[in-house]
Amino acid sequence: MHASNEPCAGNPASLTQRALGAYLGLAVGDALGATVEFMTPAEIGDKYGVHRDIIGGGWLRLKPGQVTDDTGMSLALGLSILQNSGVSSQKVAESFSQWMKGKPVDIGHTVRRGIIQFRSTGRSQVVENAYDAGNGACMRCLPVALYYHDRPWSEVVAASRLQSHVTHHNAQADAGTETVIAMLLAAFRGESKQHLKSLAYRLVESEKAYRFDRKRIDNPSGWIIETLQVVFQALFVTDSFEDLLVEVVNRGGDADTTGAIAGMLGGALYAQDAIPLRWLGALDADIRRQCERQALALIERTD
């Protein structure tokens, strides 16, 4: 696996530029999508035409540039990884519990349940549940990809499952989350979008429910299948970071999370300079600094 901070041949962006692009892309996608979360495409069209600016609002009544649990949990996970030199389910659970004490603007039901279990029992892993195939573990997986970017795949998978199972323990969700991480790692190495598409198809081969090339998915729920179908559809029909994010969030539904996952993938693929300056400028300044610092610290494995 490519571990250097140098660009791959034929693709000039460095690992640093791609890491920063991924983390800032996650936050930008979260902030952009939150405005239209739980709206249908028709409702978005009636109110905004095409939603393409970070303006806050939405059902959470956010300030412009404010982010939701997607970015908040990613930063909590990344902090735990840095403080403990890797993923420890106990320390991740503690970090998530501390994050929830801060009264975040939004928190998913499955996430809340996992944190409450940890607080009441001390168990940092939930039992496997066929109904827990939500997108909550996938939306926060970027710190694992960054910290373990040059580690053997077996270590990456183990770390992914440790952090995921603090709140979500489901084989279908694991498969989707691990595919997103594999795509991030490929993008960090400078691989092509076509290569990322082959990884998505590999997921479909093992989990046919993820098939994304038959019909357009609009108004996606928090089910990870629909989340990744929307992200993959948008990623493979657009050719820029901006077009990718606009396409994803205007599908509506769980738009902060589809925006966050598309943003991290697009940021890793196209790199930091591809993110529109108007979006970076609109992002909450403290969140932007945290994302930048953590992206660098994770790839360098420094506090």
C-alpha cells in the first residue's frame, strides 16, 4: 500500500492534500446537506431550485456553516485514536459519551442507544443486530482510513469494526463501511475513479442489496444500503467535487450523511483544492481548524 506523502505517478495531489480534502469535504458535505435533510427532491426544488450554498437552516435550524453529528462524531473518534495510538473500543465509547454530554444538535437513535448501553453497563460493543444496518458508523469512518492508511488491510478492518460496533453491529453495515474505507485508501494513493468504481462493484458482488446501477435513488433513508447507493450513483456520474455534492444533497432524505460520505470520498479523490472556496469560507471556522489539524495529525500519527 502506498504510504508516502508524495503524489502517485500521473496524479499530482499529495497524501496531505487528499487527507485535508477528505476531512474538509466531510464537513462541507455535512453542512451543505443539513439544510435539506428530510426534504424530498420536489420540496428542495420548490424552495431552493437547486440547493448549492451553505446557508444553515433546515429542520435543525442551524447557523450557516454549522455541522451535525456526522462531523462531530468523526472528530470525537479521531481524537480518541490520536490519544490512544489507535482504535480502542473502550476509549472510543468514552469519547462518544463525552461528545453526547456536549448536547450535540443531532444524534441518531442507534448511536444514542449504544452510548447509553456503555454508560449503564460499561460494555463498549453492542451485540449483533439484523436491524442495525444504519449509516452511523460509516459516516464517521474517515479517521480510521487516515490513521491506518499504510497499515495492512487486516488491521484496517479490525479497527473499523471496533469503532463501528460501539454503536452499530451488523454485517451488511460492516461491508459498506469497509468498502468506503477501501475507496478512501485507494483515493489517498491517487487511484482513478474507475478503480473506486471497481471497489463498489466488488461490494455488490458480495452484498447484492447494494446494487446501485439499476434505478435512481431519491429521498434516501438512514439505511446504509440507500445511503451508499446514492453516494455511488452521484460519484460515478459527476466529474468534480462541487457537482458531486450538489447532486447528492439534492436527492434529499438523509442529506447531511450522504453529503458527508460523498464529501470525504470526493475530497480524497479530487483533493483539497477542488473544494469551492465559497463553501470553505462558509464553514464554521473552528470546525474547519479542527478538521485540518486532525487530518494532518492522523496521517502523521502525532497528537
